[in-house]
Amino acid sequence: MSVPKVIIDTDAGLDDALAILMALAAHKKKQIEVIAITTVQGNTTVDNTNNNVLRILETTDLLEEIPVYAGCSKALVHPWKHIGEPFHGHDGFGDAEHSKQPPPLSILQKEHAVWALTNLVKKYSGKIILTALGPLTNIALATRLDSTFLSSLADFYVMGGNTTGEGNVTMSGEFNFACDPEAAKVVLDEVSKPIYLTPWEICLYQTGLPYALRQEMGSVKCPEAELMNIIEARVNAGRAFKKWITCDQLAMAWMLNNVTNPQNMNGEAKNKDCNPDILALATKTCYATVELQGSITRGQMVIDHIDIMKKPSNLIVLTEVNIPLYQRYLRQAFGGKF
């Protein structure tokens, strides 16, 4: 049986970093094969994102094995402007001081991320699992360049959007969608089968973990934990939330869990009394779009709860999580035992 091929599209902030480490741990175990990482603006500039991804790959001794493609430096239409201090620091990695410089950018592939996405998906049609952890700018452009791009994916996982209108960067917008609303709308409008979507609210209210548990997970003596402890030091000390909030990590864990439990991937799930090795205890299959014109709701994901638009479902939204199992994935990301 062939190992699933995965591409990670990322804006490489702190939560992206741990999510990528989670995927790379699975890559080393040959549960998946990460065939590329593509970068995009979002938490920080695309140049900083490139540095951060290369630093992660160097930490895991995969710098020469996994190619990195630099992507879009601006949103599709309106460049995103951070209001106040960026949560992940100006460099996306907590503005931390490192003992050495990141690997040189000359290591980056010469091909632009959008072309790499279209070419790789065409080459491995029906075999690639795309996991998007940042704004969907690269994905939207790939969709416009190749109308078969999304339909040629094996599966598509996204961290972004919101289900109740609660925002984290505007009153009603989740960061990844609010950072490039036009891109998010293009992607949601063009998908041919539902996206596995991890929304902001489930991260905020259901999977927040005690900071003491974060500290315990990071106590492993290994390069992965050392990197995370360095780059998360300022955020964890500031404690903007009452608990340690994870977002991209949850989307990645869901993808990895579904890879090993493919019978759980079809349609709406309700697994409370079923397999304890299933991460998604419940999901909601629905249609959603993105608001672009609202003066205070631009970037908000809007679900058609009452099927008023009569459109096919384009999302499988994660609504309930097996927390003990999720913690095992987080431990693995820090370099601990699953």
C-alpha cells in the first residue's frame, strides 16, 4: 500500500510550526510522505515564512529531503495590514533570539509555489492530500490557473473560518480567512467535494489546554521541543488566552488521524461511542461562503444552516474532538512518544 502524499501550505507562525513538526514526525514514521511545503504571507511576510520553514526542516534533519517553494507575498486584492502587535511576533516565530541563522534562502526551489502546486497535483492526480494552514492565496491562484486543481486532490484540509461569527482578528473574522477573504471565497466556491475544515471556535472553546500541560509536553529533550520552547516563550509568558490555544495543530492531527482511519472520512461523523482512536467525535457537513462586502463582517465565513441557497455541501466542519487522542498527536509533535 502506497504512503499518502502530502503538501503543506503554510504562513509558518507558531501554531504552524508545531503542526509541521507533527507532520514531519509522521513522515519519518512513513505514515505519510511530505512531498513539498509551500509558503504564503499571513502571520508574517513570505520571506520570514521561508526562513521559518527552513529552520523547522533543519531542526528535523529533513532540509535536503523536503523541497520548499516560496509563494504569494500579498493577498489577492487587498493587502492585509496587521492591527497592533502581531500575535506570533513580527517574524512569525515570536521574535526569538536563536543561536544561529536560518539556512540560506538559496535552498528554496526556484519554481513559484503556485506553479509547484499545480504541477505536483497534476503529476500525482488523485493522490495528494493538501493541508492549508494559512491564508488561501496560493490555493486560490492555483485554482484559477488550473480549473481541475481542486478536483484532482485526494483530500483537502483547511484551518480557517468560523462557524458562529466570532472573530479573532476582527469582530467577526478568523485570521486566515480575514487575511485574504477573496482567496477563501474562491476556494470555497470552486471545491468539487467537501473540504475538511477546522474552524476557529472549536480551537478556542474545546481544545484549549492548560499551560502546565504545554510546559510538560515541551520538557522532552530533543531539537523539536527546544525550537518550540524558544519561539513560543514570549507568547506563553504573555498568556493572551486563559489556556494554551492550538489551531493549525488540530487541523494537522485530523488529517493524520484520517489517513490511518480512512473509514471515518466519508460524510457526517458521530463517533462518541465508537473507535477511541478516531479524533473527530462529530462533524457537520454543510455549505458555506465568505462575506466580502460587509462593513464589519468582511472575511466572516457564513454557513447556510437552513439550506436557503440550495447548494451542495462544500465543507465537513470539525465540531467535537477526542481530546486525549489529540494530546497524543501534540506530544508527538514535540518529539515525545505518541
